Amino acid sequence: MHLKLEDLPLYMESPGTKMRMQTGWGGMAVAYWVMPGTDSRPMLKGLPNDSCPAPHWGYMIKGSLQITYDDGTTETISAGDVFYMPAGHNGFSDEEIVWIEFSPEKELKQVFDHLAKK
């Protein structure tokens, strides 16, 4: 199975933010994100440890994202990096970021169900 990035279905769009996502890839979802910046802490408040319960694998195309894990460790994922983020993290960026990520559908659904209540 394959798709061009521009053929991924539009999942979410708001000023400056666009997410294209396809589910059903062996229990995984693939997403293409464009964001003007982000601080996931307010959005994820109320989830276990107030952090993202989904692991992600991906590639940062543009910008950088500072990640803080539940154990207090931090790292920066920058353009050109492939990455793995285990469950239990938050991210912050004050610049435009563009990335592709692969995530387990079950854990990702938990995040989107939570966000839909906000």
C-alpha cells in the first residue's frame, strides 16, 4: 500500500495547521503534519501523566520540536532527523514544523477522543 503525501485524507485543518492522516495500515496510522508551532501540554492535560500515550516513529521535514518525556528527560528533534518517541511525552516548538509520523491506531484514538472533548 502506498500514497502520495498530498493524497492522504485531510483529517484536521485550522489556521496554520493541517493534518493529513490515513489509518488501516496494519494497525498503524500515517500522518503528515504542518503546524505554526505547538505546545502539547494544555491539549494533553487530563490524559495519563498529562502526556501523549501513543508512541510515534517519523521524520522531521522542517523546524524542530523539543520533547519532554514523563521521566524528565528531554531531546530536540530537528529537520532531517528520523525519530522514535515512546509513549509518555509532550512537545513544544515556537516555529513552523512539518513532519511525518507513524503511530499505533489504538493509542492515537485515545488522544483524538480526548482532544474532541476539549
